[in-house]
Amino acid sequence: MSKTPTLIDKTGMGGVIALDGFDYQRWDAICRIPGWLLNPTFEGLTIEALEDFEARFFSPHSVHGHVLERFQAKSGALTRGSIVGVFEDFQRYDARYSGTTLMQTLVTPTLPSALQWIETNAGRIERARRFYQPFTGIISANDDAYRSKLEEAFPGSLGTFVANGANISLRNFTDYSSASSVFANALNTAFQESDFGMRSISALFDQLNHVFSNASGAMVDRQSLIEVLGSVLSSELLVKTSQPVRILSDAVHDVSDHIEIDARPFSGGPVAYPAPEMWGSDLAGPLEKTANWLRTMGHSRVTLSGRYRLSTGFAVGAAFRAAFGFEVEIPTRDGFWNTDTHPVPRASYPEWTIEPSTQLVGDRLVVSIGVLRDPTSQVAKQFAIDETSQILRIFLSQALTSGEDAQASVLDIKSAVSAACVGLDARSIDLFFVGPAALAVALGHRWNGMAPTQFFEFVSGQGTYVPTIEVA
């Protein structure tokens, strides 16, 4: 049985013992910092802990809510056996601490001739990925061929592990000056709108070297790095006033410049939606983690992007709800509807038709909300509700055209539903909604204080409504 990797074993202590005179790993870590700062999930890094250096990221879908990128940096020429040894170290770590890593990377100046195809093939596949993105079959064929070659090169389970969780990065630093030049290139690539002088970049590189030479094994967090880089970068570039959250409905994006919520299983269309309990665990759960993390980090404004169905929009709005202090910038075809764009007193806004419900269905209030299309008759037919008076009907015959219209509409809708819950003593709500996804987000954002609400969405392939997300 392999020994558990810890900070005080031979592997954990090796970097500390060899640190004097070996700056290769420190330089490589510093050169990655500008790119990491573009990623809003980046939390900080440590040098010479369990690995040469490790970066930590928030990850809403991971078991721990955070993941690590781990790097082992070898400045000398490596044999094939040495590389196998590094990958085996990575595999042992992964076996003991499963679910903690996003990727583990070997950093080295060059590869032995027999293994140079690894970097060449991986590089070609990654460079071509964006071009072939619409053609999933081509991407899969490339990935499968590369995976098969790795499995042949590293027999047993090691090849499969390397294909899934390991990487090689070639970095050739000859001296301090060359490392400073690589850092300058990384800084200019990450912040292309800035104009840096070489003297200020050199001073910044010196300062970061000083920070990490005195922080072996300790976490240097994002805010500390921002304070250091603030000597050459404006605060607007380093500190975002609004945190970008992308809702994924198809492929995962390559560029990590957003917090990503994987909503692909909940993207609807002709495919049946998952069961309601999956909406809670696999969508609402990561959204709640994200909201809690943003609050911990002191962020209260969110800019949404991506495509999402009505149920997902309602769930997103509920996660970043007003009661938690959030404001949300909601994308539409005509720009953003911001939740802090409040209606102006005595201004004219869309007038909703509201037909009250006179009784509950069981102990539940059935609510039908429609913009341009009224779902009331479909709801009554599907659920065998004889009297439409058992349905709170809320309908708008015109399109919403602005954030102010949306916010005024949310106030009207919530007021009508809240009054019906009180008047009929409803313990829960069944909500059927047809309208723009942006309004679903805005409604979820203000739904705090309401009775537990089961959202229903129409599945065109089935011609029926199905229960999706429940918001309590």
C-alpha cells in the first residue's frame, strides 16, 4: 500500500530542502500569475507545499467546492524514467486525494526525443479545438487518438490517468533575465490594454520574487497579489465591480474568464428534463455554493451570460436573490436588464391582467404567468382543473422592453401571488411561467419570503408541463 503524501514526508520536504539556488519553479509560478488573475475563480497559490507550486480555484460543481492545479517543475533534462516517476507521483496523489485537482502539470525545459510527440500532439489538438468546435465528431476523434497513444506509451492505468489528469508544459528559463522577459510577455498578454515599461515590469518581477522567497508553504492569496500588481496596473483591471457568471448550455468554454455553472443537463429542448431532485442537487446546489462564495469574497454584483431555459433562469435569480444583497445584470437582445434599475414613481409601466384565484388545489396555489401567450388553459387541461378560478391568472399581452418594465412587473406579480397566498392560506405554490428568460431571472431574484414554489416548464417534445426546480 502506497504511503499517503503529506507535508512532512520525503516528497513534501524535497522542495524545501532544495529551494536555495533553485528558482525555476518560483519563476514559472510567477509567470502564470497574470493569467490566473483573469480567472475570477482563482483564490491564491502556494510554493513548496505538497508540490513545487499549487494554485487554488473555486469550483461550484466539485466535491469540495474548490480544486487545485498542481505543478512539479524540473529544470534539468529528464529521462523517460524520470517523467514516468513524476506521473506516478501525480497518480498516487490523485488516488489518495481524489477530487481535489483540476490538472497536474510537469514543467520542464525539454522532453527526451522519444516523448517529444506528447507536447507536439497535445499542442496541435488544443490549437485546433476552437476551429473544430462545431464538429464534435472531429474533436472526439482527435482526443481519442491522442488518448490511445498515451495509453500505449504508459502501460497499465498510468496512461489513462495521464490522458485525463496530467499535462506537460515546456518552459525554458536560462537565467533570471529570461524569466523576467517571460513574465513581461505574460503580463502584456493578459492585460493587452495597458502599456507597461520594462523598468516597472522588472521591478514588479523582483517584488514577486521577494514575496515568494519569504512565503514557502504559505498561501499568497488573490488580494495580496492584486496589491502587489497594483503598482503597475489600474484597480479597474484587477478588481471587477461585477463578477461574471456564465450559464453553460452546450460545450464548456476553453477560456476561464467566468465562473461557470454547468446547466447542460437542464437545457431542455425536445429532451425530457431531469427529475426535480436533480435540479436541487446538480443545479441549485452549485448555484448556492457560488452565491455563498461570492458573499464570502465580498462580491454582491453578478453579470450573467450564456443561454438558459426558464427554470434555470428562475433558479439563478433565486440563488443571487435580493435578500442576500445581490444585484444581477441580466442579458437580453437589447442590452442588460439590471435588477437595481428600479421603477420611477408615477411613471407608466405595462399593465398586467390579474384574475384572482378563489380556491386552492389541495393546499397549493396554482399560478399561471404569461407574456404574449397565456398558459392557463393548458395548465387547467393537463392537471384536470375544472374551474379556471382555481388558477391565479397573471397575463401581459405586450412584450417587455426594458429593465424598468421588468422590475415593475416583478413587483406586480409578487404582490398578486403574495396576496393570494395570504388570502387562501396557501402552504405552497405551483408556478407555470411563459415569457422571457430574463423575466424569470428577475422574478427569482425577488422571490424571497414566498411560500415554497415548484416551477413547471413546458416541454415541447412532450406537449406537457413538467416539474423542474423547487425554490423554498
